[in-house]
Amino acid sequence: MTKQFHDHVLDDAALDQIFREARTYNGWLNQDVSDAQIEAIWNLMKMAPTSANMQPVRIVWARSRAARDKLAALASEGNKAKIRAAPVTAIVGYDIDFHEELPWLFPHTDARSWFEGDEKAREQAAFRNGSLQGAYLILAARALGLDCGPMSGFDNARVDAEFFADAPRHRSNFICSVGYGDPASIFARSPRPAFGKFNRIA
Ligand SMILES: Cc1cc2nc3c(=O)[nH]c(=O)nc-3n(C[C@H](O)[C@H](O)[C@H](O)COP(=O)(O)O)c2cc1C
């Protein structure tokens, strides 16, 4: 039997929550995010696809006062206060040596050998798929009723040295605060292009 699209489309409330009404927050309500919520984000985002199920994302959730202060100190001026105020900020990184995990992540073939000895290919695959997983994190958090504030304004090398010190093959990509956004902190919505602007159906 063919699947009927209308049997599976999410309702408007869900689409609003994940996409249409969801915003990027610059300020946060004083409300914590629990271990269980952080794990729930992971347990959704890990189900979304990556190439050969490589799952290259590596995340440090900066939630303690000390971790948030340390991360804020390495962020651009405009991002420091946001990071300090957010209940948790995910450092979304990726592992250049993700291929070492492929024997169990993609067990039906020898995918590890595809990447062995080709660091450039690994960096490209890790960045591509790790970025996808960062996007999945945002959508998973929103689906769970949380808000996000993604940021790339920080010193990647220093963040790597501080937060991935025990994992020298991990690199930070972007960071993303997660919590309950303060509605007063959003900027005016920037324009979104209509389909015809950046799409064509060939
Ligand atoms: C990867 C990424 C990096 C970003 N970096 C910053 C940043 O460093 N500082 C900042 O204030 N906003 C940053 N933003 C926020 C974007 O400007 C914002 O998400 C975008 O304008 C959409 O806003 P909206 O969700 O409220 O429509 C970043 C967003 C993304 C996805």
C-alpha cells in the first residue's frame, strides 16, 4: 500500500513549533535544562541520517557555572552575556577520526577502510555530517519544547584547547545555547526567500 502524505504530515502546531514560529534567542528565562532533557535531545538527533551512519558529532554541554564562564570568556563580545545567561550551551564539535567507530556504527561493511589514510576526506565528511547533526540538535530541541541560540562567534582553537583537551582530534564547529528563550530577546525576523529565489526543479 502506498503511504498517503496526508496521513503523516505534522499538524500546524508542530510545524509552527519546530519551524515557523521558532526563533533564535539572545536572552534566557531563569529555568534549568535537566540531564534528562539533554539526553532526550541526543536520543532524537542521533536517529537522523549521517553518511554511513558515521555520527561524527561530539558535543560538550557547558552547563556548570564554571563551564559557562569559561566558554563565555572565549566568545565574541556580543555572545558573552548570552552564554552566561543560558542554562546550557552545547559545543557542537566533530571527530576527525570518526572512522575508528565505523566497525560498530556501520557493521555490515568495512567502511573504516574507506577513510583510513585520507585525513582530508575525513575532515570533509566530519564537517559535513557534524554540521547536519548540529542542525538536527536544533530541531530536536525545538520538538521537545526548548529554544535554541546558535552562535559561531567564538575562538574555535581556544575552545578546542579548553573543552576538547582530552580529545585532540575533536574540533568545535559552532555552539548552541539551549533553554527557555526570553521572548523580549529576539531580533526582528529577517526576510526568508520565496521558493523561486534559490530553488529550481530540474
Ligand atoms: C551556525 C550559526 C551561527 C550563528 N552565529 C551567531 C553569532 O555568533 N552571534 C549571534 O548573535 N547570532 C548568531 N547566529 C544567529 C543567526 O543570526 C539567526 O539564527 C538567524 O538570523 C535567524 O534568526 P531567527 O531564527 O530568529 O529567524 C548564528 C546562527 C547560526 C545557525
